[in-house]
Amino acid sequence: MKKIAVLSSLCVALLATSCGHKDARDENALPPEFATMGDSGRVRYMMDRVSPDSVARFICNATLGKIPPARIDTFANATLYAYENYKDSALTVFSEAMDNYMTELPLPDKMRMLAIAGTTDPQGLGYELGLEYANNIRDNTKTLPQVEKEIEALRDACGSDTVTFQRFMIGFKTVLRIDSGRGLPAGIVERYMK
């Protein structure tokens, strides 16, 4: 969660800097017409001013509402605009940054992004999150307290949608059982294999 806050702050700072304002904390750093632009217009504006990997992070953070003055309402339209207008190496950088950033999101944000993107069957959303989570733990060398905190945050984010959370746990336990917890701290395996 701290990582997202830092990246969001950097994005806002980047927006402010790219608009020529000295105070990166100024929420009015975006041009006045930014509020009336559609999603494609906002992405085009950013593409003209920042690198493709920054545009990928901007789209994700703006979709999640982490940059209030720059909200993206339709993730599909925003990403489609970037995919259609980037060429060659810029397209590769954008695509890889989008994939990497989505992979590294905290569980609740990742769940929201997968639901918003509409690329995952809603019935399988929890399973997919659970199946991928073991790799996230390995890649980021997470500890048991970190994992417990993230899983509790996901439970809270699911709210009354207990089915999605149960499916997440089934997916996560399946991975732990199939690969015998290889590469994961023993405490995590013991805690969640039960």
C-alpha cells in the first residue's frame, strides 16, 4: 500500500512538473481543460509529456481514483488509445510497464483492476488472484505478517462478496499444495495450507 502511495505521489509530482508548475503538491497543476477531456484526451495529454511507463502507471492510478483530478472512467478506452498510438519500442515499454504494474498492485487494488478491466471472468476472479499470489510473495520476499495484512485487506475489500474471497483462498491453497510451498517462508505455508 505504501508503494502505491509513493507512486501516486510521484505521478502527481510528474503531472505538476510536466505542466510547468513548481509546487508538485498543487492539485491544480493540471491544465483547466483536463477536467473536461475524455479518457483518450487525458491519455493523449500524458503521452505527449511523459514516458510510456509513466503513462501506464498514470492510467492504473487514475482508474483506481488515486489521482482525483485526473480520473480515468473507462480503463479499456484509455489503454486502447495508448496501444493504438504507441509504436515500436514505446509500445513495448508501455505494455511491459502495464503488465508489471498490474502484477505488483496490492491484492485489493489488483482485484479492482481485474474487475474494471473486464479481462477476467467474474466467477474466476478470486481463483486467479489466489493462484497468482504465491508468485507475488516469492518475487517480493514477503513475510508472514505482510501476507496476513494483505489477505485481511482483501477480505475487507471483498466486503459482502465472501464468495470471491473464498475462491481466492482456494486458489492460494491450491498453489501451496501443488508446489509444496517451494520458495515461500515456512510460516506462510504452515499458516495457509491448513
